[in-house]
Amino acid sequence: MHLISVVLSSATINGIVFGVVNNFGVFYAYLTEMYQNDNESLSDFAISSPSNQNDSVIKTSFANQTSSDALTQSLIAGVGSLNVGLIFFCSIFASVLCDHYGIRTVCFIGGVLSTIGMYASSISLNLLYLYITYGLVLGIGASLVYGPSLAILGHYFTKRLGLVNGLVTGGSSAFSIVMPILLRWLVDRFGIQTTFKYLSVLMIALILCSLSFKERIKRPLKQNNSAKKNLADMFFYDALWKNNLYLNWVVSIPMGLFGYFVPFCHLVKHARDIDSSYQGEVLVMCIGITSMIGRLITGPFADFSHVNRICLQQIAFASIGCLTMLLPFVTDFSLLMICCGLGLFDGCFISLLGPIAFDLVGPEYANQAIGLLLCFCSLPLTTGPPIAAYFYGIFNNYKLAFCLAGIPPIVASLLMFNIIRMQRIQRRRTSTVKLGIEEPRMNEKNLYENEINFKNDMVTSNKQSFLNGEKLHLLINGSHDNDSYQHHSSVIDNRTTPEEKYSINQ
């Protein structure tokens, strides 16, 4: 029964956190319209224009307005980007805190911070204030519950970890199905500030879910080991940095995430630009539905022994990149199908993060490996949406933004070929060791020694052949032939060692 409560709690945490994060596009569309109608709210960022303009200013107002709109939209997108960036960046600190204070305590504190940050966001919609409340406080709080909610699964499940991760990460998809329509209805009926208050009540569930987390595997800490020292050990930890498979993986994943969050942030506004009657929230809902399907399918499929999880994630990355690049060139039903494809491969990618980390570093250090990976993912996730918003402000469309966003996932999928190659080499070495055969390492010194040994073997073989021939000749002609014997003795003296002479004479 406790296993079920852990799975449900972890799924609920993932659902609430990413149900809100993935639907920031709903808030972005409304905030953009509001700030464009009221530039005074942007005074803290010094980009608003004075109300009284002379003739010389009016002549250049179009260029200035274009630049101002681009910067405005970029700053608004930065609120959601800071939130998701901190969720991943602070995961490494969450891992350290979990080692010292336990997963349950850290998750509880994260739930409290998330509730405070969401409620504080409802007080004022000033951008600078939202950067602090929605971006900073809510981002840190969500980070303290997200990473540990995945790490706790390794304490309870080993054989079916892929299936369990699929169920847990499917929680975010389940919330993503409901949240777009719900948020739009709440914002239309009550406004953004009241919607934030309702969401703060939802955040209380994070606190309740954290109470079910009880660790079974505890990593012992050294005596007198401070949190600062433990954090430094994580960054310079030999078991992680000397693991070439993990090192290549931790480089490839962040590389592909520069454009990952762009569709989630800008898809609603892109749909409205195509046709004002389009409901972009429905597209986000479709992504959530197919993402849940992808996670539920990928989880058990990845548990088969002959399935390469890295290869599955590679296919997902390449598909996400190609579909993202197609977004600005399709409309109507084609746009809906592409969004469904994005969700399907997004579910595949997300559900494999935990199992791959356990495969590469083992359950003992999986928490640290996941935290370090998510930390490196924070920068690309933070920078992608503001850059896309800036390009939209300049060109007034998302063609360039979505095309650029699709390139990094494709590049990352190509980099992952090296991981697959290294896995094959590792499997060959493992099978060789099991057979009791040590695989030689053919460096330059080994090659030189092998060549010398080969030449010596050839000389020895030729000597032995010659000596055997001489023995046969002596046997045929007889040892009484004194001249022949002297001739052969002289040959033996010149070409043989003392030991070989003794062997022949015998």
C-alpha cells in the first residue's frame, strides 16, 4: 500500500509542477496583451515611452516601437523561463540537501516555498515583482520537490523502474490535459491574479504528498562533512566525471534543450496569430494527452532487456527537433497532428531520464547524477523562450524562432551516437571478462613490443627448422662421417646458442 502512495504522490508532484510550467503560454498571451496596452507597468525596466512626443520622435516611432515590443515580449517570456530554469538549476542543491536532511524534509520545504511564491504572485503583476515571486521563489520551491520526487522511486523499485517512471511522469501529462482549459476559464472569468490564488491552494498538495516519502537507501556521509563540501564533491565527484557514458550524456541532453521549452511558451500566441478564433490551449492539451500516452508506452517498453534506452531518447530528440521546425508552416489539422507528435516524443524523452541515470551510474549515485544533469539543463531552458520572443517582436511571426528552436535537438541526437558506440565497446569488454579473456589495449608501446616478439618468434622458428634439418642429415649420413660432422658442427657453432648445441648433440 505504501508503494502505491509513493507512486501517486510522485505523480501528483510532477503533475502540479509541470502542469503549471507547461501552461505558462496561457499567462504569456494575456500578459503580453495587458502590457502592450499599459506600458507604465514596464517602467521598472526602462523601456516605456513618454506620453508626449514631438514630431522628430514620431518620425522614428515605428522602429522604436518594434524594438520596444520585442524587448517587452522577451521580458515577459523571461518570467516563465526563469521559473523553469531554476527548477532544473536548483535540483543539484536539492540533491545535496536530500543527502543531509532527507527527501521528505526537502520536499516539504519545497512545497511551502511553492505555495508562498504562487500566492505572492497574485498580489501584483508588475514584471519585476513577478520575476521575484513567480520566477525565483516558485522556481526554487518547485525544484526542491521535483528532483527528489524522481529520486525516491529508486528506493522502492528496481526491476520495473521504467514502468514506474512512465506512470509518475505521466502525472504531468494528465495535469497538462486539464490545466490549459481550466486556466483559460479561470483567467477569463476571474483574471490572472485570482487564478494565481487558486493555484496557490493547489500547491498545498505538494506539502501533503511529501509526507509519504520515506527513504530506504541512505548514502552515508563522511563525518564533519558540510553541505558546502558535499556540493563541491558532487561537482568534482570522480564516480560521475570519470564515467564516460554519463559525461557524454550530460553534454548531449542540455545541448538539445535550447529550443525545447519554446513551443510550450509560445504555442498559444502562435495559434492566435494564425487565426484569432483558434484556441491555442487545445493544442497544449493535445500535447499533454499524447505526452501521457508516450510516457505510458515508453516506460514498459524500455524495461525490455534488449531495448537501448539511449537510442530511444535519441529518436525522441531528433523527432522533436524536426516537428518544431514544421510548426510555423502548417495550419488547421496539420498543426494539430504536429502538436500530437511533439507530445508523444516529449513523453518518450522525459520518461527515460530517470532510468538512463540509474543505468549509467547505478542507484547509489542516481540522485546526484539527476541533480547535476538538471542543473546543466537550466541555462538552455532559460534562454530559449526569451530569444524566440525577441525574434517574434522583430519579425512579427514565429518562423525564424521555431526553425532555430528545432536545430539543437537534432544536433543533440547526433551527439548521442557516441554514447551508443561506447556502450557497444563496454558490452564487448564485459563479455570478454566473463569468458576469462583479458582484452589487450593496443597502444603504441604494445604494438612495438608485439612486432619485436613476432620477429623473434620468426627467427627462433627458422633456427629450429634448420636445426631439425641438420639432425635429420646427421642421422641419414651417420655420425661416422668426420668431414660432414665438422661441417655441421661449424654451422651449429655459428647459428645456435649453447643450449641448442647441447640439444643437437644429445
